[in-house]
Amino acid sequence: MDRAAVAATDGQIGAVNDESWVAVDLSDDLSADADDGVAIEDRAVFRTEKIKGVLLHPYRVLIFVRLIAFTLFVIWRISHRNPDAMWLWVTSIAGEFWFGFSWLLDQLPKLNPINRVPDLAVLRQRFDRADGTSRLPGLDIFVTTADPFKEPILSTANSVLSILAADYPVERNTCYLSDDSGMLLTYEAMAEAAKFATVWVPFCRKHGIEPRGPESYFELKSHPYMGRSQEDFVNDRRRVRKEYDEFKARINGLEHDIKQRSDAHNAARGLKDGEPRATWMADGTQWEGTWVEPSENHRKGDHAGIVQVLVNHPSHSRQFGPPASADNPLDFSMVDVRLPMLVYVSREKRPGFNHEKKAGAMNALTRCSAVLTNSPFILNLDCDHYINNSQALRAGICFMLGRDSDTVAFVDSIPRASHPSPFAAAAAVVADEATISEAVAVTTAAYEKKTGWGSNIGWVYGTVTEDVVTGYRMHIKGWRSRYCSIYPHAFIGTAPINLTERLYQVLRWSTGSLEIFFSRNNPLLGSTFLHPLQRVAYINITTYPFTAIFLIFYTTVPALSFVTGHFIVQRPTTMFYVYLAIVLGTLLILAVLEVKWAGVTVFEWFRNGQFWMTASCSAYLAAVCQVVVKVVFRRDISFKLTSKQPAGDEKKDPYADLYVVRWTWLMVTPIIIILVNIIGSAVAFAKVLDGEWTHWLKVAGGVFFNFWVLFHLYPFAKGLLGRHGKTPVVVLVWWAFTFVITAVLYINIPHIHGPGGKHGAHGGRHSSHHHAGNSLHFTVWP
């Protein structure tokens, strides 16, 4: 984004292979697909491609067919009431309307997809000079972290290293790390990353290494190279791997080293019992942030602001490294060894101030970077994300420099910036004491008091999904955005460490979406600058948690209907089944087409569906309840930071975390749904055996739906027992045990029967025909 707008982009670069890296085509040959007679200065740095009609038209036809079938289905449902259970009929109709409406919200923005492709060859020809300098605009990259234990510092270090090694002009690229914990552990980890970068970055440039996050690179099965000789590459890689292993060992030992150093300094000062014990830096000075043993002005939520420049701004001319020697086996004599500027920032925290979570940290970082570098564009990354494609920064900047990018490049405000133009050579950044002091001053806790920060300026406050509401506020003011999906993928990150943490993450996201819906930022109230399809997309993203209310109804009521004898549909006709088959069939075909276009497997799509079921029944419902409490009682909502897995662990078993569970109150609803569906199926089985219902065909549909629900919640059940990988027999044993016990109890306890069972007054066969007319018919949502 630029300093007034968040902007995403879209396009495609190259292709990815599961076994090895496929490099981006960086050819300088512009003749292959050049526009005839168009000078290089007038060539667009990206092009827009429409999806072929042979693919898009059948997709649109299917959407239209499903919409018609769903309309006819709803008309049938409205005209065929269930007088035996009107509340059930009305509730089910409301649910079907909601599912149809939410499907339409999700489908409309997909009706006219396009693909924007950045032209990196044109970008290089137009902005890069022969002497290694460039006229590309400056780019400030923000990395945010809040806890070095829940967000492993090795992952944060890998994120920073991938940024420093990205293919972007060194003097135009600055990395800022925001540490909201204020801990010395994070700072020293970044200092170690800066040291290792002096080896890692030149190695990447010399051999064209991809990806440029060291942890991910060293986990590749094969290691293609783009250097001068394979022997040179192998030797360099072996040496850098050794350096990286030593770097990781130092990172892992930092916590112990800091504590040991601080204990030694505190002991030398002869501190008495009860006196605060400081955390000491390696240079023998006290750390100004959070101390290991919290004390006044040095605890979480109460510490000074810190701005430290770990790597100074580089010169504007290339600097080649030393040749190989006995002391230095790596030959960087033909490699530019300059590093981008790296800055550590920890904003001031004081009691009594609302620090506004991540949005407040982002605004403080924006002001700090404006003092030091003031680049016209900003890229924001989480600490668990790294740049997976070294060309990602150049690809994104293509959409900021296009001919129609005047509402994306922040053109009007450029002359007012401290640098005259993003395309001119900027003066070297001088990080002297006065400049650092000014940078610290703009990150103080009281700086935003009585200002427009968080409302009219910067990231928007009032919700935990600050990225969504900030993007929305920019769109309603007329800013445009472009989506960028490049291959190999631009960024890769890590997921929460287990299902419990993932549910908490979804709870935070869904609560934030509802907070936007119940605020003045509701997309229904957006300005006319908002494109109609953008409005639809924002309505969708701010209302999806309401699905939980109707989904829980549909995952429990069909099962309970076996017990009560009251069903959603009283007497289905042939047309009912025809409409239902078309609605479900077209939905499945559309899903398969979207999965195919997205490049994911059907297995991955189904895994996503399983997690969606679990999250919808737990986190979505909790989000609705929390926001209702907030709106009614004006209570703020607090969240804990989700723990992330260390870099590399996700590649051992990408679905292992789906089955790992630590107890939380979010699990109550899925457990109830599982029990209700097992009991409902058991009661249906017992009623057939007992003679209350004469044919299995009467219950087959309902039992199938029950097992469909159980199958989607099956990974959750495995997680409750702490199992993943092979199917644990104990899960099936418990399900079977519950099923059999319920059926046996139903058959052998007379007073829970209706009059039609074999224990009833008239005998099972005598009254079974009485129930046949309104027996087990129901429908699932379209």
C-alpha cells in the first residue's frame, strides 16, 4: 500500500513444481510479445487478461441454473407447509433463505474474473540502470510481532531475512520490525539475523536462490542453482548451511544467554532482596523495554519506546564483497553485498492508555518510518510470513506504476513528502541521534491523543480486523485495489499450532467482521465510490458468522426429528426431489470447477469443508454472542494471541494440527452436535427394529444426513482423543457404543415410546401405517 491506501494486486509469474523450484522468467527479451510499434517507455508494466469464454460461460450458466432451481425450490417449500410443526417449517424456511442469500453474496463477485499479469521485463527496462541503481519508488516493509514465545523468533528472523534478500533495489527497500512485547529477546534475535544476512543475502544474489527464506530453502528436496559453476554452488551452499545451523543455535540459546548475562550484572551491583533486577544488553546497558522480572516502567504494557537501527541505510552505488581467502571461503568479489536498512521499533506502552492492539502498532510504525525513510509505498507482513518469491515486490509495484494507477501511486501527495519524488534518487537516510529521538517521540503512548489517528488517518480502530476495515474505508473514499496471485506464491506463512488455537483465530476474525457490520463502517452504508460488487463482497465478509445460527439448526433438528416425529418437510413430491437434486448437483459442480481453477486438490477442498463445519458450529456462534453482548452492554472484547508453529514444522504433516486439541469452551457445541446426531440415528434404527416405522427407506435420507454431519466433524472427534494420522479404533468404538446403548435403551424403556411401538397399547404393526403418511422426510439446505 502507499501511505494513504492499502492496495493488493493480481497477476501470474511462472509456474510452481511440487518437487523443485521453478524460477520466474526474467528474460530481457521484449520482442516475443511486444506491442508492434509501441516504444518501451509507453509499454504497460502489466496487462489485463480476461478468462476465456469457453471456460467462463458454462460456469455462468451453472450459476444461473442453480439460481432458478433454488427459486423454484423455495417456492415449493413456501407452498407446502407443515401444519404439524409450524415453528419448524418457519425456521427451516428462514435458514434456506439465509443459505441461498449467503451463496449469492459469495458467487456474485466471481461472475467476471480477470487476470492481471505484471511485465517485469518492462519494469526493469524502464526503471533499472546499467550501473546497478534504479528509479523504482521506495518501499517500507512492516513486520509485526507481539510475543516471541507464541510467535517463534526463528520464524520472525526468517521473515526478516527473506525481506532483506528480496530482489528490489537495496537503497529503496527498508524493513521495519515492530515488537509490541518490548523484549530484549526479540531485539537480539534481529541483531543476530542482521549478522547472518551479511552471508545469506550475497549468497542468494550470487546463485539466484529461491525461495529466500533460509529455513524453507534448506528444506527443499532439490537445490537448483543459477551461479557460474555447480562446484562453486555446492561449496557455498555447504558453508552457508553451516552458518545457518550456527545462527539457529544462537537464536535458540538467546533466552538463556540473556538471563545469565543479566544475573551476572545484577549480582555485580549487589542488589538487595526486593530491588528490581534489570535485563541487560550485551553492551552493558539496561534494556529500556520489558524486563524478564517485571518492575515499574519495565513490564508488559508499561515500558519506554525504542527505535534501534540494526542495519544502516546503504550507499547508492554497488559495493562488491571480498574474494575467497583462508579466513573467508565464500567468494563474493562479483556480488553486491549491500543490505537494506533494518530498524527495530517498540512503541511506548503506559497504563491508562488504549494502545489499540495491532492497529495502534501499525500506526506508530507508519509515523516512525515517515521520520526515517518516508517511502511512498508500504508492504505489511505478519512475523510468521516470509517472501517466497523474490520477485514479489517488483510484481506488486508494477500495479502502482501503471498508466491507470493514479488512484493507487498517491501522486498528489508526493511533492509534499520530504523526498521530492519516488522516482528520483533519494538522499541517503541519516539515522543520527536527533532523527532517532524524533522517531521515538512519534511512537509515544500519548502521541495520538486528540488527533485523527485511527479514525481519519492510518489503520482504523474499533475492531480486531483492522486490515479489513482499513481497506473498506479506503475503498469508500475512491481508492482502487488490485489482487495479485503470482506463482510461485508471493508469500507463505505458518498456521496456528493446533485446532484449539485455530478456532481462537477464527473467533477473532469472525468477531472483527461482525464488529464492522454493527459499526458506522457497515458496507450497506458505504459511499457511491464503492463498486457494487465490492459492496457485495464486503457485505459477505461482515455477515458470514451469522451462518452459525442456521447451520446449528440444520445439524441438530433433522436428528432430533427422529425422536419427536416432527419433520421439516411433511410430504415431499417428485418435484421437490428434482429441485433439491439440481440445487445440490450444481453446487457440487461449481465447487469442483472453482477448486480446479484455484489449483488445489479435491482432498484439500474437503479438508477445508471439515474445518469450516467445526469452526462454524463453534467460533462463528461464539462471535455472534460476543458481538451481541458488546453492542447491548457496551463491553470491549479481548483476545489472546494465537500460538504459531515454528518454521518448517508445517511441512512434516500439513494436517496434523487439524487433529490436535486442547480443551476450550468453543468445543461444547460440536460435542453436542456429535451426540445429537449419534442419538438421532440410533433412535431411528430402534424405531425400525421396534416396528414403529416399517421401512428403512423412510429413514434412509435422514440417517445419511446424520452421517454426513458426523463425517465432517470426524477430525474434531479424533482431536478430542488426541489422535491424528491413522484412524484410531477408539473413535469408532465410542461412536458404536453410544449408538447401540441409545437404541437398546429406546427399545427397552416403554414410557419413552409413542403408542406405535411393540410396547405400546395397540402393538407395533397395528399403528405403523398411521405414521407412514408423515414419516421421516426432511431436506438439507440448498
